[in-house]
Amino acid sequence: MIDKKWIGHELPASVLPIERSRLQFFAKAIGETDPVYTDVAAARDAGYPDLPAPPTFLFAAELDSGASEQLLADLQIPIAKLLHGEQGFSFHVAACAGDTVTVRSTISDIYDKKNGALEFVVKTARATNQHGELVAELRTVIVCRH
Amino acid sequence: MNPPTFDSVQVGDALPPLQPPPVDRTTLALFAGASGDHNPIHIDIDVARRAGMPDVFAQGMLGMAWLGRLLTAWAPQSRLRRFDARFQGITHLGNAMRCSGTVVEKLEQAGERCVRIELLSANQFGQTKIVGEALVALP
């Protein structure tokens, strides 16, 4: 069982500098062909200062930093038992290439179902930019199946 | 296609569906690199088999990113207020996903006129892999 003492645990801040080349790679990986996501001129025509990060991109912050991996180690969840249960985003201001986004997560809940056969960890995060503005809120539910 | 407006959109309207190519290993490898999700279970068949899986399988966030493409192809991303997904099944190699969205409600939220959209990602066998919901503010 995952120790419920981790409820309230704050993960170390993850700092993600948003780079054009990474966004272009991400667009390629998801098959995005809208030039707003790959061509700076098209992004500016659409009203963005630079290439916008697609809606789900900020999930990368805690993967790049290693915070996600450290959390799994702390909670003793092996990757063979790991599933992504839910993911949510609330959006406030756009994150674009040139911005630096900082994601700070807290473990907000841990619970189980089916007499412990499935354990759930809920992580909520705030993503802010270099101006201190709230960019997005993220909610992740990870599942450990036994 | 003109961008949708609050008045032009009706409950029951379907967003133009998105049908990415069937999931293959190259896509999973590229997404691992681009997304930062280096979990080898999605890219290394040996790791997947040791975990009891028949083969590698898609990252959940790849399927969610495709639903994101569905939304931003319909309305500019700057209008997207909320985007939630529940992963209901594993997306396997060869799965050809159909991503769809339906307007289910018109509402006002935080002083903005919005539509609530139900999202679905299902494979060619009709098996649901992701259900989701989005809130989009419309002019």
C-alpha cells in the first residue's frame, strides 16, 4: 500500500524553458500540421508572441526535471504497475517559446478501490511563467494496479 | 472553415473528427522524446514483456494530445479554458484512433460565453480509450 503520509507532499519545483525546437519536435510527434505550432510568422499572425505550447505540452515539465520519476520512487510505484488514470488542465495565460514555466505540484489525495487492488494518487499543480503569472493548473491521477 | 461563434454553435454539433494514422513504434519513440516521457514500457518491447504486456503500447498523453489537436483545429487554443481526460483503456500498436467531440452545453462561466464539449477517442473496433471534456470560450 502507498503510505498516506505522502498526502500534502510538495514536489520540488520543475523549471521548463520553452524552446521553439522542442515545440516543433512535439508538433511532429503528435502529427500537428497547423503552422501556428511550427512557424513563428503564423504564430504571430494568430496573435501569439512566438510559437504557443500545445494544450498538453506542460506535462513535460516534471518529466524533464525528473520530479515525476522521483515521485514514483518515493511512493514505491514500479513502472510495470503504473497507469495514467486522468489528466486535466485549466488554462489562464498562454505559454509560448521564450517563456520559462515553473510547475509546482502537491500530492492532494491517495486512495484505493477494489480492496486495494487499485491505488490512486492525485497530484495537483500550478504552472507559472517568468512574470509570476498563472499559466495553467494541472491535475493528474496516477494508478498503481496490483 | 470559419472559427465557431457562440451563436453559430448548437448543442449536438459535432466537431470535425480527427483520425491519426494507426499507432506504430516510430510514433511512440518520437512522442517519448518530444514529450519527455522516457518510460521504456512504451518504447522497449523487452521492458513491456517483463511487465506482463504483449508489446509496447501508447503513452496516454499521446492520445490526449490528439484530442488537443481536435480542439485547436476547431477553435483557437487561446479560447481553450479547460481540458480533462480519463484514460479508460490501453491503446495498442495498430490501433487506429478516431477522436471526436460533441457540443453538449452552452453556458456562461466567469463572465464568458462558453461551450462544453464531450470528447471521445475510440479505436477501429469501437473500443473507447479516452473520454474527456473541454470548455471553450467563444466570441
